[in-house]
Amino acid sequence: MKPLDTKSKIYVAGHKGLVGSAIWDNLMQRGFTNLVGRTHSELDLLDGVAVREFFDREQPDAVVLAAAHVGGIMANLQYRADFIWQNLQIQQNVIGESFRHGVKKLLFLGSTCIYPREAPQPMKEDCLLTSPLEYTNEPYAIAKIAGLKMCESFNIQYGTNYIAVMPTNLYGPNDNFHLENSHVLPAMIRKIHLAKCLKEGDWDAVRKDIGLRPVRTPAVVDGTSSEADILAALARYGITPKSVTLWGTGKPMREFLWSEEMADASVHVLLNVDFSDISGGSGEIRNCHINVGTGKEISIREVAEKVILETGYTGELRWDASKPDGTPRKLTDVSRLHALGWHHRIEIDEGIRRLYRWYLQGICINHKEESK
């Protein structure tokens, strides 16, 4: 199959998100300038007719499916239908139209939550579907399993070249810092930052933060709200002038990968790996997806301590053990990825430092723009 070159038209679905934006930038840095992206307002990927019309017009050579409905434990528990329905619909529309329009290469981004709750550690690709999933994110996991099996099945039946990559917990620039719907590390950074500002009585910093990212309780509380309303809203998320409370016990072990490294791994796979490289020999063909991670794990409590150290927070850290922990361990076996020629470089301490600086810079930049 003819490889992609810098003139190839590549559609990046989700190009404004955490991973999609990093993949876009990585492709641009490699000289791929014929990129296509659409925001949600420009193209609703839940709308099958709109997606078909988009593919009719653009006729991309390759597709990166980085668009997804994502969130942390709280969101996964509360919006179970949204997580399975929206992700299945997005995948059905984008992968289906890619096949219908003869796309040469497709990269599907999943998640390591596809693996069983009690999977042997570290998790190899072939432990998929060997025992029950973690209940808290089961709908999302099932949707992602369906996506990778769609890719695998099209490859087997029709000879397509669709590759699925399963990243571990990601964090980095353009992350979502929503107090309810974001993933663990960005939510932790924001909570601890706000608790630090409250403890220090730095109300200007608090107002800058929630002015950029208002809090819903369900009423909207922003930078213009009263101190009493702001305190009440933040307290709902465990953020007070004296302490910050995080969900669970802090005992679960997690693996974290810097989003720009996930992008580099993704582009490496897109440009250098074909389905034939990972499908094995004769017999049953399954579990051809690729884990993407560091192969290193750390407890949630240790991550919180690193964030506290980086932010300079001196208040009390509490844990709400009445809230779910999620899967006890989620360490990936990345030997397949290493064999394909890619290794990570950024460790968790450096990543937390980069992300907190990026977060603070974003608040300052947006505050200056609002003040003009």
C-alpha cells in the first residue's frame, strides 16, 4: 500500500481536543500541511448525513479519529447513556464513511479502560475481553471496544488499513479542567490551585480562574459572582480555604502519558505501521490494537503530593473514601509499541510542572485579553 506523504490530505477528527490538537501540531511539524479539521459547531459527528456530506466534499486520504465524548469517574457514572451512545455514533459515522470513501489509512484512538477491572498487570493487548470491565466506565469502555473491533473487522474482511491505539491516562496542553467532567490529573491540579488561592486569600486569582472556567452548581458561578456564592460553589467540589478533598482513597495506581508524546506515538504509528505488521500469522486474528503508555505507574495519592509540591499548596489534603476509586491498577504492557520503534521521554514530575505552568499561563493570557 502506498505510504502517506506530506501532500496527503489527513482529516483529524477532534483537532481542538487534548490529543487531536497535539496530533495536528505534530503532523504540521513533520511537514504535513494538507490537514482538515472541523469544530463541533462546524460538523456534528453525531449527524450521519453531515458526516457523509463532509467526506463527499473533502475526500481525505487518511483519517485520525481522536474525537470522543470523555470524562472522569463522576461524569461516567452520571451520564452512562451519553458515553456509550455518543461514542458509538461518532465511531459508526466516521469509520463507516472512511470505508465508504476509500480512505487509505485510519487511526482510531481508544483507551486502556477497555481492559478488565482485574486484568493481569501489566496489561497486554490479548487480555481484552477475558473478564468483567470496571463498572464505573463500562459504557465508555464498551464503545471503545466496539471501535477497535470495527477497525479489526474491516481489515480482516475488506483489506483496509485501520489501526487502533489505546492510550493510558493522558494529560497536557489544551486539557479539560472542568471540575466535574475532566480526568483525574487536570481536575486535581485545578482543585489544588484553587484551594491554594483561597487559603492565601488571593481572590483576584480565584476570580480569574472561574472567570475563564465558570462553575455550575447548577446555577452558573463565575468571576463576577459574590464571594459567598463562589465559596459555596467550590465547596461542592471539596475546595475550601482550609482544605481540598479528592475522590476515593488515593490508593489506585495509574499510568500517565504526556499528550504531546501520545501524539508523537500516534503519528509514528500512522506513518510507519500497517495492519499487516501487527496482525500476526495464520489462524484467528484478534487484539491487533496497540497500547500506548510509559509502562510506569504511580498512586493517585503520590500524584496529588507531587501537585501539592509543584503548586506550593500548604493546606490540608483530604480523601473522600465514600466515593469510588475506579480500577485498582491500569498499567499497560507497551512491549508491542517498543517493538514498533517508539518510546516515551517525559516523566510525571516534568509533565506536572509543564501542565501547571501551561494552566497558569492560560489564566493570565485570558485575563489580559478580557481586560483590554
